[in-house]
Amino acid sequence: MLAALTKVQWVIVGLAVAIGLAGLALMAVNVLAIIRPRPAGEQGPSQPLFGPPQQLTRRRFFGRLMNAGFGLSFTTGIGLSSLAFLWPSVSGGFGGRIRLPIDANEIKAQIRATKLPFYYAPGRFYLVEYDSSDDTSGLYTENSLVAGGLMALYQRCVHLGCRVPFCETSQWFECPCHGSKYNRAGEYRAGPAPRSLDRFPLEADADGFITVDTGIIETGPPRGTNTTGQDPEGAFCVDPNAATEAEEEH
Ligand code: FES
């Protein structure tokens, strides 16, 4: 789940953790001041953690109690809201299990008619057709990465995270940022990307409807994986030299 967070989400989580820790510290300092044992025979006076000795008056005691309560509620609030933020969506959005509104046959008909993958923006994935007989080593079929003749590819480039569009002419995925290219099955073909596109497990129910689990990101197979043997079918959308230039930069 954490691997799927965007940079903005990481910043928000970092802030939440920092504020939560501050609340925790506030609570701890005040609780310690209240429960700190007094020297034997001492009636009433209490030594503060910081500063000169002070009498723990009734007013000071309730002040400490209030501060501790404030720290506790602050920490709890931040903790719960962070959890709610990170918890996989149960409403069908990215991070949760998404059941598509049309069945696998309709999706495949749409892919063939448009010659484009089926893109589902709320889930940040593409569905592509995949012939399981190409998967001779069981790389995808044995890991629940193919269902109903479809595979779910994460839209994020494994190089630096740009969204990778599909090029209608080459029939490959081509990243506009530094020119990485992946075949129709999201397998690495060129550019600075370290591996193939990541993907999500999916399943087809008895009625042929597909559910994609975007809460689990399966790391894409390594460079050199080419189960489809698909060559580019036309002109590239992104200059092939962009890959070379980007590789030289790194
Ligand atoms: Fe896609 Fe760099 S982010 S090639």
C-alpha cells in the first residue's frame, strides 16, 4: 500500500506523523509531571521536569491534566485520520478492489474496436488483452495476473513515475518523460526504465466481470522478459533517441 503513495501523499503522511509525535510529547511531558514520585516526607511540592522547583497547586495540576488530554486527543485524531487516509479505499477507488462495470467480453470488444487498451482512470490502470498461451513459464498465469484474457497494468512508469500513455501507431506503451517503451503486455523494450511495468492481480467472476485489486502492486518482470514477441507495429509516438539521451544522462 505504501509503495503506491504519491509524493504529495508522502508529504501529508510525514506532516501527520510529525504533528502526532508533537502531541505525544506534549502528553508525555504533562503525564510525567503529574505522576512523578515525590521525595519521601514531602507534602504537596513537586519538582518540575524543567525550571526551578514549583508547588503542584490544584490549578497547576488541572492545567497539566488539560495539556495531557489535549496531547492525547491531538495524537489520536492525527493517527486516526492518517489511517483513514492510508487505508485502501472500499468505494472502488485506487488502493482498493475495483469491480469493473462491464464484463470481460465487452472490454475486449472495446479494445479490439479502438485498438487501444481499456483505461480505467479511477484505478490508475490499463486493461490489455493477453493470450495465456504466450505465458509458457507461468509468469503471469500462476500469479493471478491474467483473468478473462486480460491483464491489469499500473499506469505509472517504473523509471520516475510519469503516466505512460499507449501509442496507437506503434501499439506499445511509450513514456513521454524519458522515452521508456513497453510492449502491449507492459514488458520492457527500451529506455531507462529498470524493468517492465508493474501490475495488479485481477479475477473474473462467474458472470465474466473483472475485479482488479489495486491494493497490491506486483513488481513488473525484469528487462529481457518478452512473452509476446510483439514488435512495434508502426511509427513511435516518442522519439526513440529520447531513450538514448536519457540513458546517457543517468
Ligand atoms: Fe518514464 Fe522516465 S519516467 S522514462
